[in-house]
Amino acid sequence: MFTEKVRVVQFGCGKMSKLIIKYLTDHGAEIVGAIDTNPEVVGRDVGDFAELGYLTGVKISDNAQKVFENCDADVAIVTVFSYMPEMEKIFETCLVNNVNVITTCEEAIYPWNTSPAVANRLDRIAKDHGVTITGSGMQDIYWINMPTLMMAGMNKIQKIKGAVSYNVEDYGLALAEAHGVGYELAKFEKEIAQAESLPSYMWNAAEGICAKMNWTIQSISQKSVPFVLEEAVYSETLGRSIPAGDAIGMSAVTLVQTHQGIELEVECIGKVYRETDGDMCDWEISGEPNMVFSLKKPDTVAHTCATIVNRIPALLRTSRSDNG
């Protein structure tokens, strides 16, 4: 339970937000607003939408500015898109209304090199309005902080290999499209494999690791390849079957060479799962001594939602401290 009342706006009412809202209520937070543009959810009571078993009196609205004007929120949890440029206006709306932001936007975990102009502009807006903006989720603990913590028990580090996977069906349409789900291979090659402007989520995690370890990056590159099957697979997110030979997702391998001589090779796998598939979070660190560790079939959605909610008290303490 939170030790004080926290007033929250849920910005983005898709699949993950239902679990976030449940976790918020478990911790005693008050949902004071909810925003989405999907006509299928606009106007619904948050309690009904999130299947809480009771009505809250708060209805999902497609007018973000009106929501912020009519509630005194401490924080907005933003669960919409994966990349900073498409999130910029959404974040700005929260910040100029003096509301702290915490987001599942994957690039936001460490956006300083992949979207420097957007990140710096939003950082300036947040400081001008006395609030904070934070990226969190699965990457926060398990892709950045856990590996760097484990490295504290090593004398020498030579190479870091990490591999993670998740079911794109759990995150909604925007993430599925970012992974090329349902794309024919020619379209995947043109819009995903050659799209250097779209870093994989492990790209940002690798940069986050380097920042925490005070390593400077000499070079960084990425290769994205499609996942295909010899049989058709149904995607609930797309609402159709993906034919055999079309992409059901992708694997993106990011290679980092640091000026300190340490290499990072991190693989991000996002695809439509079959019944036998499961999430993965595996790490292998070469050095003195060597180290191998993993999280066995992590529930990536639940870990992401719990991390977001549990970060809120620290986020608010930082905001209040910065404001004297």
C-alpha cells in the first residue's frame, strides 16, 4: 500500500492498463482520470473497463486537456506508443498541466541518444513546470538494473550477452506493428529491417547499462530479422490469421563496442506466441569470474505493470525534493 494518497490519470486504456489500474487500486491509489481515443472504450467507467467489480464514477475521455483541467492529478501513467517522437505531444500535454509522467514507452527508458531533441525538449518542459518524466517497466529492473547489479560481484568484465522475449499479443496494436507482425517479408525488409531510426527496445537498454557503468560507446549497430513459421498463426491483436511465411514478429540484435573494450550483444525477440512459447530473460557475462543468470519464464506484462506502479512513490519524492 502507498503510504499517502496518490491521484492518478491513466493515459491510454488498452490491454496493459487494465492490470495497471488493478495494481493501483491494490495499493490504494485513486484513479481521477482516464484518457483514450478508441471509441470502443470512450465513455466507459474505469471500474467497468478494468473489471474491478465496481464503478468508480470516472469515465474514459478522449479529451486529454479537459481531463487534466478537471482533476488534481499527481501522476499520469502513459501507456500508448513505443517511441519518443510519436509520444512527444502526449507527454507535453501531461507536463504543461503540472502532472508527473511515468510511461511504458520503451524508448523512454534511455532516450538521450536515439531521440536527443525530443528528450531534451521534454526534460526542459518538465523542469519548467516542476514535474518529472520517467520511463520504466520490464527494462527498468530486469534489463538494466539487474544486470548492472550482478556485475558488481565481478572483478573484470569482457562481454555482456542478453536475450529477452515477449508475446506481442499482450501489448496491443501499436507494438505489434512496430515488430512487423503480419507483414509480408518484402514489407518487413523495407519498413522494419532497413528502418535505422527505430531502435529495438534492447538498444535503449544497452545504452542504459553503459550509462550506469560509466562506459562510453564507440559504436552501436542493430540487425532486425523477421520471425516466420511454416504454418499459419492466429493473431488476436490483428484479428486475423498470419499466413505461413509472413512475419509473426522479429528478432533484433544490437551490438555495442565501448571505448573501455567491453562488448555488449543484446537480442530482443517480440513475436506472436504459440501455446508452447514463453517469455525469456537470459544473461551471460564473460569476465572474471564468468556469470550466467536468468529469470525463468517471466510474466513480462505483470512485471512491467508492477514496476510502473511501484516506481510512483519514488517519482513523487523526487519531484517534491526538486521543488524544495
